[in-house]
Amino acid sequence: MSLADAAVAVTGAGAGMGRATARLFAERGASVAAVDVDGEAAGETADLIADDGGTAIAIEADVSDPAAVEGFVEGTVDTFGGLDVLHNNAGIPQESTPVEDVEEATWDRVLDVNLKSAFLGAKSAVPHLRESDHEGGGVILNTASTAGIRPRTGLSAYAASKGGMITLTKQLAFELADDGVRVNAICPVATDTDMLPEFAGGDLTLEGIAETIPLGRLCQPEDVAEAAVFLAGDGASMITGTALEVDGGRDI
């Protein structure tokens, strides 16, 4: 699928991986809906895209709210005339906590934002993605994590949410293949964003995390953006149901 004139919605677009991905989609010619629970941050992303000569709108939405998800999907379709790519990127961290100390409310919130949101996004977007007139059909991208592949201590809710995201990706890829809709997940290793310090916990430092990655550095938001744009494009037309590890070799 050529990204020129594609309509793309990116959730969690107010910062970090979402902002980098929204900007790169726009740079490659897509019209972008920058969606975030922080409307001001979403607006800043849309402004950055406009400053770069791209086309974008900002939509404030809580991706754990079914009505809000339906609203941002319909807002994207109404503005751009359709929807070709949905990137379910919004997510929240979990502070490193032993499982016996995790509050049920924390578990519910992490699963709602990180996993239920992708289900809600697909539920609202699939009817429009089926109608995509771009070569290669519609695309769903889900930001999972290496935590869903190789968990570590203290992240029971987060790892469960991302493992569920990977399985949901495979289920949707199988279910939607006959409709020409491709579905893939992106699994970044620890990424240099404002959320990362919450994951470290205890005595683990960002430098210590980088030392566990064979390539010797943290993932950058732009690394995730490049993976997303690749998976949405023509070069990935035979790729569906995969969980692409953007991890510097962490999961070898």
C-alpha cells in the first residue's frame, strides 16, 4: 500500500513512539489523525506535522472508552474520507511491583488501556478498513512489547496486556485475511520515552537496561516509527499476523 494520500489514525500520538510514528506517516504522504487522551499534546503533534508541510488533525480520546474510540474513528473517516491504517499505539506503564502487591484497579486499568483499546479500535475501524481503496487493503498495527514475549519480574499486568496484544494481533490477522486487511504487532524493547523510568524500578538503571540489549542501546521512538511505516507499506504486503521484534537482539 502506498502511503501517499492514505488516511492513518495513530493513538497515543501525543508523545514518544506515537508522535514519532504520526510524524513519519505524514512525512511519507499520509493524512494523519493524532489521537491522545491529552488533547493539548495531540494538538502539538498535529502542529508539528503541519509545520513540516503535512496534513493532520488532533483528536482527544480515551482509548479505553468505547464511545471515544468510535468517535475518533468516525472523526478520521469524516475528515479524510476513509481510514486505511489504524495504529493502536496508546499504552500505559506499570510500576515494577511484585504480583502479590498489585492492586486490582491497577490490573484493570493497564489491561483496559493496553489491550481492550486494541479490541475497541478494531471493532470500530474494521468496517472502514474493509472499504480501503488503497493498494494492499487496510492495515491494523498494534504496539505490543518484548515484555509480551519475554516477561520480567514485577510487570504482571503490563506483560499480560502485551502478550494479549500479540495473540489478538494473530487472531485478527487470521480473521480478516479474507477481507484483505493485514494485522501486525510491533514489539519494542525498552524505549527511550518519558514512561521508561517507571519500568526500571528498584536498582535497575536505564544504563543497566541498555546493557541487557545486545546492540547496546535503548530503542528510540524513531525505530518504532520506521517499523510501523514499513509494515503499513507496499513492502510488507505479504506480512500479516507477525509480531516484529524491534529489540536490538534482546529476545534472541
